[in-house]
Amino acid sequence: MKFALPGRKAAIVTLLAIASLVAYLGVTVARLLDVERDMRTDATQTNLWVTTQTQFEAAAFAESLARKAARVTFTIPEEEPAFRATILISRLAVLIEGPQGEVFRTLGLLGDLRQSYLQLTLAEPLLQQGIDAEGALLLQAQARDLAFKLRDVANRVILYGREQASLKHSNYMRVVFQSFAFFVGLVLSAAFLLMRFFRGAQEASQAKQLLRQEQELSDLVINNVSNQGIVMFDEKLECLLWNPGMEGLLNVKPDQAIRRLMQDIDPLFSKADVIRSLNLAIEGTSSIFEDTTPEDASQERCLEINCLPVSMAQRKLGIAFVRDVTEQWLARKQAERQNFDLEIKVLQRTAALRQAERRLIAAIESAAEGFAAFDWTGKLLFANEQIWAAAPVALWCREEMSLPVFLRCFAMCEGADERLLAAQPPFEEIEIDVLIKKDVWARLSVTKADGATIFVRLIDISGYKQVAKALQSALDRERETTNAYRNFVSMVSHQFRTPLAILDSSAQRILRRGPHLTPEELSTRIQKIRNAGNRLTRLVESVLNAAKLDAGRIELNPEACDLVHLVMDICERQSELNSHADIRFRVPDLPVQVYCDSMLIEQVVINLVSNAVKYSGESPVVEITISTEGARAFCSVRDWGIGIPADELPKIFDRFYRARTASGIAGTGIGLNFSQRIMHLHGGEIQVESYEAGGSLFTFDLPLSNAEEAQQAA
């Protein structure tokens, strides 16, 4: 059978080739008939006739228009231009819309014809109404051009018809040659099929002889296989073959099994699974399974049964190979038991590891610090909520987070360096403090474990940073205070030395010349002693006021008072002390009641007015203005003195600070600081505007008060 199979395939292939050739031959003959019919149908003459008729109508239309232009009277209605135009339009419509339109489109002439058709269609209403001589001449020229174009079209149609006839003839000859080639192929295929047929008969004879030899050989092999049982059966499950191997397995001799039903030979073949497999083999389906049969109470046996379909002489047969696999089966059972025990141990170990992992994750999740783990490539393995809640991570890394992306999120934070931007495998260990958001500092550390896992910790160190910042700030303030007091002591010692020297000098002069001093000279010396004493008194008061403010011993006792009266009274006293000063007022006529501590506000006004006089040269001019706006009263003190440099304006309210323009003028640098702090106690502030060598303007504000508020405050 297997020797005849290639011959059968070759015959089938040959028949398919013949069928294909016959199909192609039929198609070719059909094409040949179609080409022959196409050659008989020549539309060239028809196209030429329609074109020449249209050309004739165009010439007739042009002639009619020429007569119209010459004002010739038409005796026959068919000779009028309107009638000839209608005929020409219909001819052109047939020429464009009919079968000839495809030919003209192929030749590229359809566009001009459509344009002429459109022009005639537009001119037709003019012809119906009566066209003048000039319009007739213009239209006559267009009609003549159309006639010339149609003449050219007719020539092109003749040439095109000849080309098409040549192409049809060439196509006809090609189809004829194809038909001949297919016919030759059909004859050769039939000859090859006949040769294969005679050769197949010879091969079939040889195959029968080989089949007999194979049968003898297979019988020899089957009967001498002792370690494997072989049984063959038909569709009725009747035994046809029983080899000695089956006899050794089931203790049934061949003569006791052949011609008997399989289920009657041995209980093995009466089992439902075995009968189903035998029937499947008859139906053409293979199956293999194992059957365990206990021989006694202490031993089991396992047989492997492999059922296969067999087709022989148009009969559906089955064959079963039976093999004793008890040793393999017992070994497999032992391995399965060991695997089961191993799986139990693995499950126990896995459960323990998972429990430990859950405990570890719970501990990490409950930790106050952020924790994340990455593999050696930077892929995220685990991250707790503290990591995800960190401001840079929550803003930039929610979609996808790897170690380089994670570190780049912190690269823009204060305290970061370029190592966060350049982080790539293999990653290096990093420990750095970064400001992740306002007043929140974190220590970011990257460490490696066993060269494979990378751990990241994010620890909140805001408290530590705040304490460090507070300590640094306190240290800075201490340094500033120390420097300020050192400068103050130096300045005060100098300031105290001057009035003391004046006192000593005046006293010595009086002692030396006491009896010889004139009353005027004595009065002058005594006045210098008084001025020096007053200066010492002001210096002592400034130092005491500063000490009281630092100790918080200055109490605020607000009450209602007239700001206008308070300021003018202070200015009168300043005028007595500084008779050379010109103090001017711009105040309301009515009282301005404010709610303040008048004693402290008096210190503020005295300081501002005395500074304006002191820093305005030999002829000081001071202008004081009082105004109200809303619920506040404003008092301004202006001078046209030496002024304050613009770069020093923010510092003039600092304690002990004096502008560089005040060099050589007596002062402690305490007055403006003391005044500003008094205004802060009142909820106000001193504003300053000043230009170097252009004077200064100091303004403070106080809340207005009425009588009821004054009573409540009292």
C-alpha cells in the first residue's frame, strides 16, 4: 500500500493539472470568441459619421450666422440661426453623451467639445430673441472654429480607429497562441497520465508481493515479542491475534483467545474503560491508559494498554499493545508521595515566609519614615504610603516610578545635588538632606543590600532642622546683639565723654576765674553746664528706655487725647530749646481725638521733631502736618536737611544704627528704634520717605477715638 501511494498522488496531481488546463483552454476559447466578435464590431465608422454630421451642422450654423450678419432675409425657417443652433446643440449632446464621448475622453478632446456645447447653450436664448449683426459675427467665428475642431476630431477618430484595430488583431493572435499552448499542455498531461497509469499497475503488483513479505515479517515479530502483549480485534471486538506476550501476561493461550470476544477472554477486557478504548480504536481514535489489577492482598500490578486503529483490506480493525509497567508505576507512586510531602513542606515554608513578609510590610507601613525597595535595575519592588505621600513623589511619580525617576523627583528640591540626576545602574549609595516642601525637611538615603536590592529611606528631620535653624538664628542674634552693645558702649562712652568734658572744662574755668568772671560770662558757663547736663540726661533716658523695652516693663495706658494739642505743646517746648529752628504747622482747626498713651506718643513726637531740627543744619525748617483718613489720624514731620541714603532706609529703625550722613552729629541710634517699638505697641507704624541731601518725611498713625470709647477705656 505504501508503494502505491506516491503513484496515486502523482495521478491526482496530473488530473488536477489536466483539469486546470481544460479550464484555461475554455477561458481562452471564450476570450478568442469575444475578441473575434469585437473585431467584427467596429465603431470607427459610426464615430466618424456622427463627427462629420456635427461638423456639417457647425458649418451650416456658421453660414446662417454670416447671412444674419449680412442682414439677409430667411425665407425658410429651417435656415434661421436659432433653428440651426438647436440642431447643432443636439448633435453635440449626442456626440458628448453617447458612446463617442468615451472615445473623445480617451483622446483628450472631450473638454473642448463640452466648452463649445456650453457656449452654444448660453447663446441659444440670444438667438431665440434675435441677435444683432455684431453678435452674429462673433458667434459665427466661434461656430467656424468649432467646425475646424470637429474636422480635427474626425481625423483623430480615424487614426484612433486604426490603432484600436491593430491592437485587437494583436490581442486575437495572442489568444490564439495561448489556446494552442494550452492544448499542447493538455495533450502532454494526458500522455503523462497514461504513463503513470501503466507504471502504477506495475507498482501495484510489486506492492502485493512486498505486502506478503511484510505480513510474514510482522507475524514473526509479533510472535517473538515476549515482554509486550499484542492483541488484534475486529469491529465486533472478536480476537484475531494473540501473541505469546499476552499469554505470559494473562496466562491465556492463543487457541483459547482467538475467535472469542475480548470481554470473554479475561476480566481485564470486560472493564468499561477498556471496552471504551477498544471501541474508540475501531472508530479510528488512539488511546492509552493504565489499569491496576490487584493480584493478592500484598501486591499490585499495573498494565499499560495502548489501543490503536488499523485499516486492512477495507476492514476497520484495532490493535492493543499491553505492557507490564508495575515497577515504573510503583516508582512513580513513591515519587508522587515524596512530591506531595515536598509540596506540603513548600506550602508550609511559603506560608511562613508570607506571614513574615506581611509582618514586615505591616511594620514598614506603620513606620513614620518612608521606605521603598528597588531591584538592581531600579525597578520598584515595594513602597509604603509614606513614600507615596511625599510631596515630590505624589506630584511627579504616580504613573510610573523607577529609582532614576524617583531620585529625579527630589533633584529640584533645596539641598539636592547632581547625583540625583545622574543616578543610573549600578547605583551608588547616597545620603542627603532636602527641603521637599515649605518647612518640611527630609533625609534621603540610598543603600545597597547584597548587591541586588536597593533600599531607599525618607526620614522627616523637620524638627531637627527647625531646632538647628532656631539655634543658628539665636546664635546670629546673640552675635548681632553683642556687636550692637559693643558699638553702643563705644558710642555711649564717646557721647558721655563730650558732655562730661564740657562740664569739667566749664567748672575749671569758673574755679580759676571765679572772682574775675563777669555776670554774662558766668551765665554763659552755667548755661553750657546745664546743656551738658541735659544731654547727659537724654542719653541716660535713651539707655533706660531701651532697657525697659528689652525687659518688657513699659506698660501701655491708652486714653483719649487731642493729638493737635499734644503735638503743638511739644513743639513749643522744642522751640524754647531750639530758638533758631523754624517749626511750622498744618493742623485742623478742630481737635483730633485719638486713643493712645500720651506719655509714650510724646516721646515719639519729641524724637521725630528733635531729629528733624538736629539734622537740618544751622537754619532748620520743620513742617508738622496732622490729618485724618477713615478711622485713623496721621501725623507727619518733615524737614529739608541732610536726608538718608536710599540703601540705608530699611535699617534706620534698627537699634544703635545711624546713617552715614549722620557722621559727626551727636546721637545714640536708639531714638528711632524706641519710637517704632512704641508705635508697634499702639498697632501702628512709622513710615519714612527720604532722599540724600533732600530731607526726610516721617509719618505715624493712631486710631481715632470718640467720647464713648474714651469713657470705656477709662
